Amino acid sequence: MTDIIMKIQRTDASLLQSAQSRRQEAAAMTASAQTPAPAQADISVQAQGLEQAHQRMQELSDVDMDKVEQISRALAEGTLELDMDALGRAIIEMHCR
């Protein structure tokens, strides 16, 4: 008995192109995986300054304690004056954003 082996090949151009592009992508990934990464990334002077500013901002309070002290003092002394029209406009404007 003889074994007959039949080979079926597709010659569809789009299949050949996609197979070739997959091989190229795999080769590129292998090459990039073999490229050694730099030991330490260089950080620019601007990036360092930005990081320092960010750290300083984190240390600041969200509340202006001097202003709180002034308002507390004015309330205690009864000298706080409010412009109710301006206050109303500010509230409406804040809620319209």
C-alpha cells in the first residue's frame, strides 16, 4: 500500500501578505527584546523642576488660614459685611458651570 500525501497550498495574495507581515512583526519584537535597555533614564532639568514644584504643591494646604482668621475675627467683632447680591451671583455662577 502506498501512502499518498497531498499538499494544499493557497496562493491568495492577502494571505501571503498577512503571513509576511506577521513574520516581520515577530522578528521586530524579537530584535527589540534583545536590545538592552538603558540602565537609568536621563531626566531633564525641566522634569526635575516640575517634580519639585509638584511636591511643594502637595505640601500646601487647600485652605488659606490667614483668610479664615480674618473672617473669624470679623464675625467675632461683628464687622463682617456681606454684599448679598454679589454673593447670590457667585453662587448662581458656580452652579451654572
